[in-house]
Amino acid sequence: MTDERPPSKNPWFAMNPYQRAGGLVLIVIGGVWFLQGIGVAKGSVMTGSTLWGVLGAVFFVAGVLTLRYKPKPKPGDNNPSDND
């Protein structure tokens, strides 16, 4: 007897945990780098450097896109809309 749960309707829990973790890491790192780059977070050689502001923004956006990405279903998957 297997103890499998039905797929979650909440997209946060239906997402691959590695994808979710990777997206969150990108958002956190991007946020820190962006704040250092624009001079809000002080105490680093990165503070006030435009390069880190731009890289931080890119990482942040990449993290958001990673969390929003939904893979397309594979042809053999059990999809109720495939009633051939």
C-alpha cells in the first residue's frame, strides 16, 4: 500500500522543491547584491558599485522567473484534458 497524496492545487507545493529552493536563493542573493550596489547595505567592497546593483537586479528577476516557471506536461502524463 502506497501513501501517495493527490497532487496539490497550490502551485507552491506542486513545484519541484529544488526549483523552489533555487528560486528563493536567487531572490535573496539578488536582493542583497542590489542593496549593496545601490549603497543601502553598507560595509562591503561591493557597496556603491553599479556592477553589483545590476547583477543583483538580474539575479532577483531570475529568481522570480524560476519560481513562476511551470514545465509543460509530458505527452505520456495522466492529464484529464487528454481524452482521446
